[in-house]
Amino acid sequence: MHEYQNTLIQEIALGLNIIPQQLDLSISFACNGGDSLSAISVASSCRAKQLPLTVAMLMGSDSVDCVIRELDKAVEGILLCSRAPSNPHHEPTGFTGSHQLVWAPATTTHDNDRVSPATDMQISLMHGSMAQPGRNIIRYCETYRTGDIPQVKRAWLALATTEPIFRTVLEGHEHAYLVAEAEHPPFMWEEKTVYQRDSFEYALSRHSPDTKLTGNAFQVVHLRMGDRATESKVIWSTHHALMDGYSSVLLLNKHRAILSGGAPSPSRSFVSLLGKVAAFRQGQKLASYRFWEKQERALHAAKGELLLPRLMSPVTSLYAREDIVLDITGAELLNRARAARVTVATLFYTAWALVLSRYVDSDCVLFGVVLSGRTIPIVGAQEVVEPLINSVPFLITLQPSANSVDFLQSVFKQSIDLETFQWEVPDRYKMRRFPSMIDIHFEAPTSGTTGLPGL
């Protein structure tokens, strides 16, 4: 066995929190306990070791043995390309099975790499804010002892001086948005004190940063009752075009590490990463075109509009939420997914397709899904603190004659293809307002402790 094959097995075992001897090479990564997040982690670790592993290879192979064989082909392809004579018309792409591989190794970031065109998703989020001021502003709140606030502020200030996200701004230039890194970004931190619980809750509910906010801002509200301050809440506000759920967990983990005595370690620059994303998209353009061309007729015929009665009275609320608790545990969902050799996300996609089919009166249904974008095979994509999310159309055709496992596996394969080709969605489907959207969050708790006493 080659050394890189041993490295792959060790990285897969590490990503699954098992020892290499416990890894069953005869079954799939998902059946071994893997999911999309652990696949992203394994692929990122392998790329850092110069192994051209992709999430599609991990999730789409029938067994870990098949993953090893796919990696063999990828390594062999890279070696052949490195030996081939220089050809300016040669496309820097290769194919492994049904999945295209574009290998983008790490390169040195230059000081002048500070400006890049914004992504389609970022532009859409900014347009949403222009249409409705205050929209797409994210708020995150944490509670601390008032005496600990100076330490909390110092930790955020340490991040602000090292993390590229705090230097990143979105700028409009001649009908286009650019992502840029500022030289000396402001650190916006505001504190206020109230003296009654009602005033405290009111101040928190009324807090709203500048509706033109395209950076980060902090507000601290102290509650002081009698002779002592009892608690303080820190509200971190940022624009969704600069932050997603995945990135926020990364940043909060860094903040906790600093509070616990660790040193800040800066993430990769998002601006420099966007240049590599553009190169990846260019290399994948032909394969993506072929994928979406095959789906064109079915996408046009698919139905997704819910046949429900429309509200007669005008709706003024900008946001509504209802929480539903499923009568099934996460462990049970995971076991059912493993039994079908799919992911938990596949169960949700399939369930929604079945529900949607009844309300649209069609066996061919269409809805939108939000993807993290972290599966892109570029070094640093997993660690960068800014959004790489994409929204893509998910087409599912019900198969009345198929059993449940076969149907789940067909949906699983479609989800892998979408992950692979999400970066070159045809313009007519980009930022489309789908009648329904699924955005699945497996939100892991932030790691470690703050090093501060609890309330």
C-alpha cells in the first residue's frame, strides 16, 4: 500500500473519531458514520497534505476501497499531467469516475490581492438589503458577567486585528459589488447601562445597527439593579453577505480560545480565496454545462408552487417562524440513514419531495436547497471565515415502483451531483425565488469553554 493510501485511511478515521483499525473498507464512508461535515473535514485535511481528495469522491463511492481506487486514479492523472509537455490549450482538469476533479493547490497570497468581485449570493443579499433596509443583518447575542466584559472586548479586539473578516467590506462600483480588504477598518463597540429588567429586555429587542452595515458591530447592554451590575449581553451584528452559520461557529470558537488563554490564529483571506474559486469555476465550466443541460427539460417541467389558498389580507410582517419538534431522535435518524447508505440530509430532502408532490400534484418536483460551498476542492475553503453558500435547484422525480432504499440512494446521488456542480448554475436559475427552500443546519456547539465563570 502506498504511503498516501495510508494517509487517506488515517485521515478518514480521524474525521470519524475512530482508530484506523475500526474503519471498514468494504462499506461506504456514510455507512462508517460519515456525513457532509465530516467529509468536508477529511477532504480539507487531505488537500493540506497534497492529496487530491474531494467530498464527491468520499460521499459518492460505494466503499472506502472505492475511494482509495478513485484517489489512485486522481494521483495518476496528476502525475501524467506533470510529465506531459506544456500545452497552452490543455485544460487543467481531470475526471475520476463520474466526478470531475479540479486540483487547486495552495499558493502564496500577495499584498495586492485585496479586491475581488462579489459572489452571486453576496450580491443577492446586498440587493435584498437595498430593497428592505435592515434585512439580512444577522445578530448573535451572548450573556456574561459585567465584570468580564473588558476581557471579552479584548478578545474580540484581538480577533479584529488578526482576522481578515474584520477588514473585509463590500463596495459598490458602477453597478457591481466588490469584496475588498480595508487598511484600517473601524472597531465598532458601544456600551449602555439600564437599571430595570424591562428596560434591559426592551433595549435588547430594539437594538438595530445601521441599516447600511456591511461590516461588524458590537453593542453591550449592562443591567444594573441596586448597587451592582448583574449581567451584560454582548450583541454582535454583521451582514449576511459577510457571514454564514458555518463561519460564525469558526469565529466564535476562535473567540473562546482567546478567552481561555490561546493566541489568535488568522484565517485565510476570503478575497484571495475568491480568485481560486474563479479559477476552479473556469476549469469546471464544460462539465457543469453538460450536467445542467441534461436537467434542462425536467427542470422546466417540474412543479414546486404549493397549491395552497393565498392570504386575503395584506401581510406586513417581514419574518415569521414556527418551530416543529420531530418525534424522532438524531441518533435514530442517523441509524436510518446509515441503513440506507445515505446521509441524514438525504432523508429530509426525500421527505420534503414526498410532501411537495402531494401539494403540487406532480411526481416531478422542484425546490431550492442551500449548500455550504465548503466542498469545493480548494485548500483553505473549510477554514475561511466568510460565506461560500450557494442556493441551487433540487429536482427530484418520484419513483413509485422503486423501494425506499433505492429511492433514497437516487436522491443522495443527485445531492452529490449538486455539490459538485453548484458553482456553475445557469443564469436563469441563479438566485431564483423558489416557492420552497431547504437549508439544513447541523449546528455543532462551539468548542471548548470561555475560561470565564458562569452566571
